[in-house]
Amino acid sequence: MRRKTYFSNGNRGVIYTAELSGADAHACPVKVAVKELLHEKLLKPGRISCPTALEREARWLRFMNQHGIGPTLHHADAKRVVMEFIPGRRILEFITDEHDTAKCKQVLRAVLQQLRRLDVLDVHKGELVRPDRHILVRDDGTPVLIDFERCKHTTTPQNILQVCQFLASNSLAQALAANGKRLALDCSGVRDCCRAYKGNGYLERDFESILAVVETAAVISADEVECRAKTAANAKSRKTRHAPDIRTCTHIRIF
């Protein structure tokens, strides 16, 4: 492995890029992402080191690769995890920049299909409350899930349920409307299908209903886009205005 260069870091780990030589001496080197643990002194206040995080990440990434999910794992040991480098953008950035409405639907559909696979396997990925941080999209529109250290086996996985919150969010609505796309999901339909999916025990037919909402997303007028944006802004303003201020609320106990 050569040309190791700092790329980014998270709460507990740091990511480098590097080149990995192939088994064939004449093969071109492969660009990889190298994940290592941050030194304890570099952790943010309140964060504690987790020595088993890399082992856990590698174990789950092997599992995910068996089911066609995540970056390809190349190597793992106690100090690092070496995986395929994904040349892509975060999902919200990709959808915002994209002009092709069909490709935007394709991305959302592919994400849902991967998460459905995890639900069927009784695996909860975690970290999907803010999926923009944990889903990268290649230039061809292929989404790749990343970060698996918080995965767990459970009979009640929340993958589809959590990402449905994202589907009905203002941030996605703005991304779908950007760049002249003016694409809009039926957010009420998303919520209804999500409730049915949860209430009926994660049936395939209810998952197909969620996919259908994405497939039937329609282009709306510029006036409708503006109207929806104002409604969302007003709702956000009311929520902020009515939030209790702990500096003036004497009935709130601070522990």
C-alpha cells in the first residue's frame, strides 16, 4: 500500500486514501479507503475510544459484501480496515445537482431495495436517521451504503422506517426540486405506506407500495415548488418559535 493521504475523519475514525497493488505485478494499483481509529487525544469531548470498532466494521462489511451491499473489503486487521474507495457524492448533493428526474428516482429506488434486503435479513444498520452522511452515490447513479460499525441483528430492523423519514423530509424535497427538476414525492403517501409496512410486519406488498410512491413522483409547476417551500419555511419557523427556551423556562429542571 502506498501514497497514503488524509481524506476525512468522523467521531472515532479517520479515513485515508491509498493505492493498493494488485496480485498481478502488471495490474494497475487500486485506489482504496483506509479506516483507522482516531487517537484518544483527538476524540471530541464526551467521546470515548472503542478498540473493537474496526473489528466490528470489518465483520459486518464482509457480511454486507456477501449480499451485494457496501464497498468491497480488501483487508482488515486490528489497526485498520482497507476497503474500496467510492468516488461519489453524498445522496443529497447528488440529487440536488442531478438534472435527470429518472436517475433521481433510480437512486432512491436502489437505496430502498438495499435496505429492504437488510430488513429481510433481520439486520438493523443504524445511522439512517441522517442517511445523507452514510449513503454515497457514484456518478452513474449507483448508491453505496457506508459505515457499518453500528449494525446489529434484530427481529425489528428499522432500515426502511428510518429512510422513509428522509423520503418525507424538507431537505429531500428541496433537492428533488432543485436544478429545474421540480420533482415532488407524495409525502403523505410515504407516511401511510410506512405505517402499513410497520403495522403489517414488514410485508413485501407494503414495501412495493413504498417503491410505487417513488416511481409515481411527479413534476410540479414552479409556483407549486415555491408554495411548498414557503409552507416548509413557515412550519420550521413555527416550530422554532414555540420551542421552550431553557434560559427562561423556570419549570424545566436541569440535571
